[in-house]
Amino acid sequence: MTVTEIASEDQLQALLTSKTAATSVLNFWAAWAQQCKQMNQVFTDLARQYKQLQFIQVEAEKYPEVSEGFDIEAVPTFIFVRNGKQVDRVNGANVAELTAAVERQLTAAATSTAASSTSSNKPRAPLAPPVSRSEEELEAYLKALTHRAPVMIFIKGSPDTPRCSFSKKLVALLNSANITYDYFDILGDEQVRQGLKKYSDWPTYPQLYIRGELQGGLDIVTELHASGELAALISAS
């Protein structure tokens, strides 16, 4: 079976409902992400090998409502849907994990058409389990993180492999300005990801801090850079 690249939300809905007994594998990707280009080829290879499943590609930022509906916060993300329900999920460019999930869902689809599922095919948590910290410990940890470097950014992914376009643009801006910074991948720690929103009173990512003080997200940092204020803030004693 070949990979279907959707051209509309209606097409996706039709594909997901056309064969209620079939399992569909959705690849949410973005053209700017190098890791997506690599995983798209893996996805195509899997589609050729596992013809019993339906492989569908969704350009995440082109269809924001679809992405929001599947709780897509970074690319690549792979969603498995059977009988209209999400049954599995793989986050990131992990070939072994994606292949294992495909094989697992192929087995599940072949052995059971019932609505119930076994523990082997329950949906995976989209993020690693958070580290358990008390409220006081979390606040102290966030304070330490925001002060870890003179310029600290909190992004999805890493500077080499950002997993959202806003993080990618922020990294590119800082690199082009030759600004030295440290980073924290908020996708790797759910407690930090949620706690920092409250700590900084800023609901979205990426976030940039200078000496522990929040400056803002991508739009504000872009404006600060254009006006020359960003460089002044960094160089200020």
C-alpha cells in the first residue's frame, strides 16, 4: 500500500471512516524539519511492507485543526487509529519504536475486532512520565533552570533538531545574531513544561530568559532583536 498525502480535512475523515476494521497510521510532519524528511522515507518503506494498514501523511501546520484534534505539539508524531479511536502514539523520530508500534497494531488488528483492547495496544502517553517534585521543589528547580545561563531558552526539541516551527525560528534568530545561549527541551519533562507556564505566567513556548527574567516568546524576541534591545539586554551588567 502506498502512502496517502491528504489534500483536505474531508479526505482524511473519509479515509478514517471508509474501513472501520482497518488500522490507519497518521504521520504528522513539517517540511522544515529535517527529522521529518528522514522519517517520511521510513514511513513510505513501512507502507510498502505492511500493506494491511492504511498509511496517511498530514502536514501538521497546513491542517492546524486536525493537529489540535490529535494533540500534536511537535513533529514528527505518529498516531494509530482503529475503529475511529486512537489506539497508539509514537512521538519523535524513533524508527525502532515506530516499527514496533506498527507490528503491534498489525497483530492487534488481526486478532481482535472487539472494542476492548489489551494492555499491549493501549495508547501511549504523549510524553515521558513527569518527575515527581513537590510544589516547592519545582519552583526551586524552575528558578535554577531559568538562571542556568545568561541567555536561556525553553523550546520543543533541541537547537539541532527543533520539533516545532516557532522553536526553529527562535534558534535561527539567536544563531544568526551570534548569541550564546543554553536550552531546555520542555518535551522531555512534563512537570517543567506545565510548571513553567505558571511560574512565568506565559502560556506558550518557546520562552527566552535573560539572567532569569522572562523576555517573551518568538514574536517579542523578534521585535527586541529588530530594535536592538535584545543585544542591549544581554550585554547589560
